[in-house]
Amino acid sequence: MSKGRIIFHVDMNSFYASVEMAYRPDLKGKPLAIAGDPEKRKGIVVTSSYEARAKGVKTTMPLWEAYEHCPDLIVMKPNFNRYREASQHIFSMLSEVTPFVQPVSIDEGYMDITEYTRGENPLEIAHSLQKRIMDELDLPCSIGIAPNKFLAKMASDMKKPLGITVLRKREIRNKLWPLPIGEMYGVGKKTEEKLRSINISTIGDLATRDPYHLKQLLGINGERLNSRANGIDDRPVDPDAVNEFKSIGNSNTLPFDTTDRKEIDQLLNQLAKKVSERMANKQVFSENIQLMIRYSDRKTITRSKQLNQLIDSSSDIFSIASRLFDEHWNEEPIRLLGITAQHLVLKEEVAQQLDLFNYEKEAEKEKLYQAMESIEEKYGKGTFIKHQDNPQPSVTTSFQKDFLNDYKKNKKN
């Protein structure tokens, strides 16, 4: 790996459970799960120790079912402050190795050490970092080493817990391509089904298919997955990624000034679809929708709605923009309308742990399991975004998103 970039993906192993074990060493070696209401034997498993996983306990499994698989399961409530504190220590250690550290959630992040090896072998740096995190925090992690982010992410998943895996481009044919297509980062159940329908069962099958045909099947994501399967990923490790608040917007001038609500709704719907399509191309969610109204006298106002959710569908965007219009239109003739999706978040970097603040409420409705499965099918394993029963989504900001915001603030200080 003397040429090109040297990227680490550091992934904490069974993070929440491991943090609890670090505070209570008597829990080590025992089946442990983190869930919401152990006393009432209700709730969902957020994460579990490897001992519990070996007995069939899985993330998102109802607690009663987890007990059936593992009667001696030890269950603890989540301790948010404890996890935040541990994560801050971890990323502080990463930042001592290189300034190019990009957190993507509370328990994982990328590092670019290309210019910061100081003559050391990358494997030695990885072993030293892994050992330091274990020695100082008593927390296990796996590290993937590769020339880009995608391969580093795949490498870190190849050996857990406490694994260190190097994945070079020249090795992808032997190490990466034989893996089942469902194990590829970014391929969820629905995408897997579509790929298998055209006889793509391994990552190698995907890598050797015509990108044009994949685009016909999956849109731009087909081309992207084909490139990744061939080891191509030019995304930089961006320390300022958590500071970025980009936007995607579209506006249109009406053919004539109007107060006709039907015409206004038609235009809002068209704009929402355009914004949603562009968001799909960029593979992003939004948590803020802005509406611009320009009247016949050229007076222009902008009003926005900060959401406690992440959205990307045209129906959701239209619904929010329409409500903003109802609240702020003065009933004067309209000349121009615009919709902008703001505070964008990459889908692949959406937090991979459950939204601990919400999952109990949803479990009571027995809708969470379906919602989580639906989202993971659409956007890939590890993604969790919560949907409500009604068509208007109302997802609260996740614990992971809060962590990234805290990280951003700490960097500025």
C-alpha cells in the first residue's frame, strides 16, 4: 500500500454492550443485550454481545423473543451519556493519528493516514490504535485498511471482533468478489432481490456486469454499485463533512400571476418531484424544507420548516411545502414558487444504530419492525429511519445525529 491513499475504517464492536462491559467487567463473557425495558421484558434489542449473538439474539429482535433464544440473557437499559463519553475518547485518539478523521456515527469513522504514516507500516499503526483503544477504554474494534472508503468499510466487516483486515485493489477478485451480493455495503434486501433476478448472486457478478444495464435496473445507484464492486471510490475522507449543510432546490415562474389554488398545488407538486429526483441522484435525505413565494409585485418571502425527521420522497416534500404555503400565503397573486431541501445527509452515512429515543414507542405499535425492514431493504443494511402509521412522517432526530452535531460543535471550539 505504498502508492495511493491509505484509508482506515474503524468500527467499534458491539459498541453499547462493550461499553457496559468496560464499566462492569463481571459482564464479560456473558450474553448481554441493550434494550429499553428489561423489568417488563418489553422492547427491542438495540445491540448485543457476541455471546448473545451466538445464541441467536439479533438487533431489532423483540425482547421476549430474545429471551426465548437465550433464557440467561442479561438485559440493560441504554446509558446515552456513557456512550457519548466513550465515543469522544475514541475519536480523540483517532485525531491524534491524523487530522483527516470523518465520523459517520457514534461508533465508526474513516481515517486518511496517507500523509501521516511517519514511516510506519499501516498495519503497525492499526495494531497500535486498536491496542490503545482496548488498553485505555477496554473497548474492542475492527479496522479495515484499503485505498478507499468503500473497500475499507468492507474490510472492517471481514473480521469481528478485534479484526484488522487489509483489502487492496489487486485482492478484490479473490477477497471481495466471492462474497454474496447481500453482504455488499449499500445493497439492501430489495436491491439484492432485483440483482438476483438477473442472476447476480455475488459481488463479482455485479462487478462484471454492463453498467448501462445496471443503471436501467437500479438507476444511478446501479452504476455506483458497479464501480464500488470494482474497487472504485473517489470520495475523500472529509473532516468537515459534519459541518456541511448543502441544499437542493428548484423554482419555477408561473405563466401568469395566479391565486388559483389548484394551479399552485400542481406547481408545488412538480417542484417537489424535481427536488426529490435530484436528492435521489445525490443519495441524500433532508431535514429542512424551505418554500419561496414571489408575488406579482416581486415581493419575495422564504419560510422553512425544520423537521424532526429525515425525508426524501416527493409526497413528503410536497406535504410540508403545501403546509408552509397555507400558513404564509397572503392570498395575493403568485408569480413564482420555489422549494429547497436543506440540511442534507448522505444516505450511506445515516446512523447505523437504532434511534434509542424512539424505538420503545414504536415497538408498542408493532410497526417498528416493518418500518426498519422496509428502510433497510431500500437503502441497505444498517440504516434505520423510523416511520409512523400516518402518511406524514414524524421521525425524531436520532441519537447518532445528535452525536454528530456535538462532534461538529467540539471541532469548532
